[in-house]
Amino acid sequence: MSDPIRPRKPRVMAIANQKGGVGKTTTAINLAAGLAELGARILVVDLDPQGNASTGLGIEASRRAKTSYDLLLDKPALDEVIQPTRTDTLFICPANADLASADIELAVNERRSQLLREALRQDDMERFGFDYILIDCPPSLSLLTVNALIACDSVLVPLQSEFFALEGLSQLMLTIREVRSTANPALKIEGVLLTMYDKRNNLSQLVEGDARQNLGDLVFRTMIPRNVRVSEAPSYALPVLAYDSGSKGSEAYRALAQEIATRHGFSVQREAAC
Ligand code: ADP
Ligand code: MG
């Protein structure tokens, strides 16, 4: 499972936008599956009390004895909170409603905003040989999201291709700037991802033009189309890449994984060399 000779440091990426329903969880699941197809070992950390990423990756509620709540507040053995999924090399730290109370419990903890960073960067994590850790954030700028922003190397921001999409961004950017100026100076913006894009809809094109004009290279070349197979996949507890491998949604998430892997110089050859 791990490579004791060459322990690796995973690249940690938070998927965040304080707006709900913009495609954070869908992107966490399917980018993870796309990177796994490229030969990467991936951990998805479900940091949303709604637990949608956990459900979407097939971890039923009864199998969530230890969750990211424990990861933050109880320092469990990692084997207890990290579970395999039906996709090889794709693992999850699940969440359930317990996490909803974490915000309050964190508020009285001195190291409240550093707990996820400490948990993910503990030495024992290297044993799993993860290449990427993707954190699926809740739809708020709560302490949970701040934990994610402090724990990560970069943040990926899904943006739904609809009117007002850009308006919520300034608040997130402010939070990112604040985190950069204090606890995580190296925090990067991985990119802004246009989701639920409908090329027949003028509005989608307007939002794209607006985003590319305002944010330039921060916007990923890859855009995720609105695709019914993407929305069906979670009810089969599968990434769309496994549910309907040839769908437009699968192709798009594969392209996103490739865009990111190329940028990071990640290649399967490295796996073969291990
Ligand atoms: P968030 O995590 O930001 O709240 P989700 O990923 O849960 O957003 O997506 C919100 C809803 O939109 C879900 O029902 C999901 O299935 C659907 N959805 C997300 N991306 C797509 C897409 N590309 N095509 C069709 N439906 C999508
Ligand atoms: Mg979500």
C-alpha cells in the first residue's frame, strides 16, 4: 500500500466556495476519480456535515463510525478514519452530522484553525502514499472552511455558470487573503472552475467571458458541462467516471485531472518507478 523507501508528501487541495450547490462535492468526487485514473493515490476529506461526498463515494451512514469530526478533535489512528472506496487508489475520510457541532467545539480550542493541518500533515500520513488530498468544504466560510484553507497548499473554486456567480467570490478571496497574511502564507489559488456550463445558453457564455476577463489565467481551460449523468452518479454511489465512463461529464473531469496533473508534473511513470 505504501512505499516505505520513498515516502511522499501529498499535495493538499481545498475545494471551496461559500455558496451551496455550485459543484464542490461533485468536483471533489470526480476530480479525485480522474486523478486516480491517472495513477494517483487520492484521499478525499469530507468536511461538510451533510456528508454528500461520503454518500457519493459509497460510504453508507452505518459505516461512518469514525469521521472527519474525529480527525479534527480526537486524533484517532488514521486507519480508523480513512476508508477505501470502490475506486482503486481512491480513499475517503467520511463525514456525518457530528461535524455540525465541530464549529462550536472548535471555537473554544486554542489551536482551532490549525487542527486539520496538523491532522493531515502528521508523519503517519506518509505511510498511505497519497499524491493528493482533496478537501470538500461546507457551503460557508466557517471555522471548518478556515481549517481547510490553512491545511491546504491550494484552493480550487468551483463557479456555477450562472448570473451573480462572480459576486460571492470577493468574500472568499478576502478570506483567502486573510489566511495568507496569517497562518498560511504559501496558500495558492489552484484555479476557478466553471461548472454546469451549458454552451447553448448565452448566460453561460457571458459568465465565462466575465470570469476569464476578470480572473484571467486563474480560470481553468477545462469547463464542466451540465450533464445529467453527473447528477445521476451519486445515487449509484459512484463517480461519474465509473457510472458512465463515456459521458461528457466524465470526459470533462478527466480533462480537468489532466490539466492539474500536467501543471504539477504528476505522471504515472513515477508510479511505475516505485
Ligand atoms: P456543492 O457541493 O457546491 O453544494 P454539488 O456538487 O452538491 O454542489 O452540486 C449541486 C447539485 O448540482 C447536485 O445535485 C449535483 O448533482 C448537481 N451537479 C453538479 N455538477 C453538475 C453537472 N456538471 N451537471 C449536472 N448536474 C450537476
Ligand atoms: Mg457539497
